[in-house]
Amino acid sequence: MRHFTKFAVVAASLAFTASAQAASYKFDPTHTEVRFYYNHAGLTEQSGEWKIVGGEVEFDPAKIEETKVSVTIDPASVDTGVQPLDEHLKGSDFFDAEKFPEITFVSTSVKQTGATAVTLVGDLTIRDQKHPVELDFQLKHNGPHPLGSYFDYYQGQWIGVEGKGAILRSDFGVGKFAPLTSDRVRLEISAEMREGGW
């Protein structure tokens, strides 16, 4: 068991060092999700996601602390599965997507916290309200995509990440009905990215 544990740690470390140079990675729009979760009046946890997410990541596995992340989200792409709620969220009570057509995140620092884990700190801007947030990420993959030998779309070098964090929506001007509907919103991110994009 001891030898297996040592092997697992070494294998995990190699995930960060599989390639040896910095590169720019673009989000795969078909396999990138930014989801939010909130408590609805104490009864249930509800969720939604933004369907249009773009940006890039500058990533050097040898210099994790120099990673740079820039993300842009279209707030009008919000999707809860309930159209009247989506329209309300797009309106002036919440995201006011016509007046503020972008949600942005720009990283300011990165700290490696484990063999395949980092804490990403950056500025999140919603409705022109900018505040720092922390997101914890796990690197799930770094290298050729397993589907690259089957589909041209997946050729090249890829990274896959999963992240989580939390914000207070009232900090960003979208606090209507808080705290009846929870002010704290949990975020979960899953993203696949291809080196150089397409």
C-alpha cells in the first residue's frame, strides 16, 4: 500500500509537469460549464448556468504561480430551465444584461495547494461591480485528448479543470430578495481547453 500511495503522488505531480513550456489555451464552448447554486427561500437548492462562456488561460506547468486566466460570460445566456425566471434574471432586477452585456473574471494570483490543485484569486465584475474572489481548482487532465484519435476536433494538447467557489450576490448588485433567497451563491466550473484554440 505504501508503494502504491507513493506512486499515486508521483503520478499526480506529473499531471502538472507533462509538458514543459507555457501555452495559451482556449475554452471548448461545448464542454465548458459555469453553474450557480442558491437556496430558494429555505425550501430547496436551485441552480442555473450561463451557456456562453469564453476566454483563455496562459498555463506553464513548470511555473504554476504565473498562470493567467481571463473569462468573459454573456449574462443573457443564463439558463435555469424556467424561461420566465431566465427573463427576470436578464432584466434590471438582476443582471440587466442589455446595459451590462458582460460578466468578467481576470486572475490576479495563483497558489498551488496540492499536486494537482490551485487556488485562483481574481477580480469578478458583474454590473460594473468588481470584487476579488477565490476559486479552488483541480487539474483533471494535461496532455493529448483521449478522443483525439477519433475526432479532428480533439487533436492537440488539452487541459481539463474543475473548480468551485462562492460569492455574495449582493456585492455585485444582484441581491434582490436576499436573504430570503440566499445571498450566498455557490459556483461550480468544469472546463476543457485546447492549446491554441481552433
